[in-house]
Amino acid sequence: MTIEHFDVLIVGAGISGIGAGYHLQANCPDRSYLILEGRPDIGGTWDLFRYPGIRSDSDMYTLGYAFRPWREAKAIADGPSILKYVRDTAAHYGIDRHIRFNHHVTRAAWSTAEARWTVEATVGPDATPVTFTCAFLFMCSGYYNYAEGHRPTWDGEADFAGRIVHPQFWPEGLDYAGKRVVVIGSGATAVTLVPEMAKDAAQVTMLQRSPTYVVSRPAEDRLANWLRSKLPAMLAYQLVRWKNVLLGMLFFNLARKRPEQTKQRLVAMVKDALGPDYDVATHFTPRYNPWDQRLCLVPDADLFDSIRDGRADVVTDQIDRFVPEGLKLTSGATLPADIVVTATGLKLQLLSGVEFSVDGQVRNLSDALSYKGMMYSDVPNLASSFGYTNASWTLKADLTCEYVCRILNHLKASGTKIATPHRDAGVEVEPFLDFSSGYVQRALDVLPKQGKTKPWKLYQNYALDLMTLRYGKVDDGTMRFTNPPQSAEKRVLA
């Protein structure tokens, strides 16, 4: 069996993987690379999810790539438009020619003696085994399990006369016109589904155990569209990108410093949208502080419009059991339903569940410390792309790609082959994410850890990361640049 070797192997052809391909071509043009994608097409999240109304929950001036302007009128874009943007980017820069589809990576083994990773994958429905080697492994496969969402079960599901679907596996051609729909959940997926399905369904109810902060923003950014008509596309794009970055940072810091005032303001905005008679205290006033969990963004107040028009409603209660006609709640009420959508969240998975080993020893990366939010303590030549929780994913992904290229170029310039972030004794450990969201809390044991001080600290701050990752020292004392040890025979010959 022929084993192909590449300087860099990228896993995943979604937003992060396509970005990684661009940065390697731009900053390390002498390095060969290959992208392995487990699915049959480009797009990652935006190719997987097909539920009605799927869209971004971040503006495209920050979710888009730093190197390729977003040119559409809508800043809060629908899923197909985002997917087209990612695919067009891959085609425009020739990145698509470096992708092998239907390659599911299962294992990666590092050899210090050879200074290389051996990566095993399976191909196609027959799971044909293939093997690659690479000098550097870059995981761009996202942070959740594509094969399995978070799906609680309830008593009586078998008695339900209707249909139960999960947004991650939306059935093609599902007809909900004129049907009664209950969407279980209150996160980004639920607030997207409810107004979209309400356009055709007889009634849509969002059933939540507890409320989430919901914020309306215009789908189109007037300033961005005006600037684009007056300035070169890239200049207009960068101006709006920085405007949105700075406003986002300002709001996040204000929410953390003045949580009660921020909470009152967010709730007041919902009251303005739904009117004085709506029970905002029950349905849209969370028990936690803003940004303890991610805020839900709705474009042009579409969720509030569907509630105000009577096409949708919100029920805050818990499920006792399924019954033939719908859902019986702990309050004693019954919600009639023909279709129940379990928008109950993602199941987080570290680096696609790949088994990693270093010099024959299996490494559980959940025990490692995250170095600058992208590498793992005492694991050589391995990086991963993990975006922000308080801002757009791509902001951090772009910076991560830049830094990986800086590491690769430093290896070449210094005549070394191995880059290993070394963990000294005494580093105080914290959870990787400081978020109370259920999908995060359920996954804390599978995520790596962070330290209380840099370079092990995860700051969730684009401006700070920009200074550190674009301009900070690569050879910072924590990152060790070395070569494979010479064998005894080579030392004698020398």
C-alpha cells in the first residue's frame, strides 16, 4: 500500500479547513498540503444542517474570512448563501483541488524519531483503510459530533401519533404545512426554526424549560451596504468588520461589568417588540446573566413578529411525557402536536473523536492544557481550530491559521522539525470554556483544560489574540523547537 506524505495534513473542509488551505498557500507556498473531509462535499456545518431557515447567528462581516469580502446585502445570512461563499472561496483559490472527500480520520500517531504523524482514515461506505503521513497535523473539523446530536428521551415517545425529528438530521421534504408543530428548545436553532416554520404551519410552539436572551438585529447592515457602494470592496469590508468587532467587544465587556443593567436593557428590548401585555418575565427573562451563555440573534425581529401575529407562541414548562396527541407538561397542560422538533442541542466532540498517540502512548487530549487556544501541552506538531464563544468563529480561526503558518515558517528558518508547547509544573488549571450552556457543561470532561496565565489562558478577546498571534513571539519560551534525537549509530558516524 502506497503511503502519501504531505508537509501539512488538514482535517475538515468547512469554514476552518478552507481558511487553513488559503493561509498555507499565501504564507507557506513551498509546503505541500492535503485536506481530508469525511463528508462528500465542502461546507462542514453549512453542508450538514438543512433545517428550515438555517442562518448565521453572527454577522457575515466577522463570520466571513478576513481575506475574502462578503459581498451580499444581508449581513445575517441564510445557510445556503454561507455555503456558497465557502465553496466559492475554495474554488477561487484552487483549494478544492487539495481535498479528498469521504475520508474519515480515525487515528493519528506521532513518532519523534521520524518527526511525523501517521494518520489513518477510512474511505467511503466500505470503510476502506488508507494511511497518510505528514510533518504537521491541523485539525479543522469543528467541535461537535456530526453523527449524533444531543437528544434526550422522554416517557411515552412510542405512544405519540405524530413525528419526532432532530434539526441535525432534517428529513428531506418534510411537509409541515397546516400542521401543529412543537419545537423543544430555546437556543439558536429553536429561535431560527420557529418563525420560519410558522410561515406555513398551522401553529408553532417553542417549548422551553427556561428562557434565553434573544436580541433582534437588522438582517442588512445599512452602513456596510453604503460603504460598499462608495469604497473598494476589501476596504469597505475591513471597516465594517472592525466596527462589528469593536462593538461586540464593547457589549460583551459591558455585560460582564454591569450584568444587571445589561439584563434590564435586553429584557426591555423584548418588551418593546412584543408589547406591554406579553409575559416577558416568564418567557424571555433568563435566570442567568448575559453572556453566561451565548445570546440568540434574530434578524429583523422575525421571532417576535411571528409571536405578535399569533402564528407562534412560547410555553415555558417541562415535559412530563409524550401522549398520542402531543406532549403532556408537568403543569398538567397538554400541547397538541403533529410534529415535534427536538432542538435540544449539539453533542460536543474533541477533534472528531480521533485517537491520538505520541511515541506509542495513547494521549487523552482532554487531560492536556490548551496552548494559545490551538495546540496541546506536550503534543508535537498538532494544532486545531476552535472559534470564539462570544464572537464569530472565523475571527479566531483566521488568527489560528496565521499562527500555524508562523510556526511552520519558524521551523524552516531555525532548521528544526518539531514544535512542542511544553507544560511546566505548577500551572493552575481551569475549565476550557467559562460558559453555563448545557452543551458546554455536558462536555467539560471531553474538552482540554486552560491555565490561569498565558500562554495557556483562553482570553476570548479578538484584539488581544490579534496582538499575541499576529505580532507576538513564536519562540516564546513555552514552545520548544527541536529536532529528532540522533540514533546511537548516527552519533558514531558523525
